[in-house]
Amino acid sequence: MTIHSSTTATNNLTHPNAPTGFVKIGYVSELEAAGQFSRWVGNHDILVFRRNEVIRAFSNICPHFGGPVGYHQLTEGRFTCLWHNLQFDADTGQCLSVAKFKLREYKLVIRDTDIFVQLVEDLDPK
């Protein structure tokens, strides 16, 4: 079962260990129980998970209709959306049945036991 948090990580926007442009989302230890957790950071619902000893983060919002893709535990390398059972590959974020649907992947940085995500990819728009 995924650990869901009703708290947001926005209070960590100025975390002293945060790399520039990154926000603290949680701790590595939070992955021990279920291998994944989801958390709202501002207006981003983010699914953080460990697969094959690699920690990654995808949008937890299904591009089909907005349901949570990480509500159920990762099974056989797939996340299944709670609302309509669309499945997404955990290595690519690609929907396995509708080619135009893909989950956004967030860049991660791990420092000590803290996990940070980058919400905005290009901080210097041209």
C-alpha cells in the first residue's frame, strides 16, 4: 500500500540542503514500508518510488482523467490508475494501452536521507 500524505512539502521550499530549484519532498526511509509514497508539493501530486534500487518520481495524476496512479502498490513493473485501471510502465511512465498518455518524470536529488524534486525544469525561460 502506498503511503499517502495530506501534508504538503511546500514548507520546505527553503530547506538549507536543497539544491537550487529543488524542493524537499520526503525521506529515503519513507520508502522502506511500501517502496513508494505520494505527496502534494504545491499543486504537484508526486509519486516517489524505488524500483531495482533506483529512486524515481512521476506525476501521480493520470493523464486520462486525473486519477491517482500510485494508489495501488507497484506490481510487475506497473502502476495502475485507481479510477479506470490504465497501467503505466514504472521505467518510462508510458501508458501501456494508450500511446498518447505518459506520466511526467520529476528530476530527483538525494542528499543524506532527504529526497528533493525539481518542480520547474527550466528556471531561466528564454
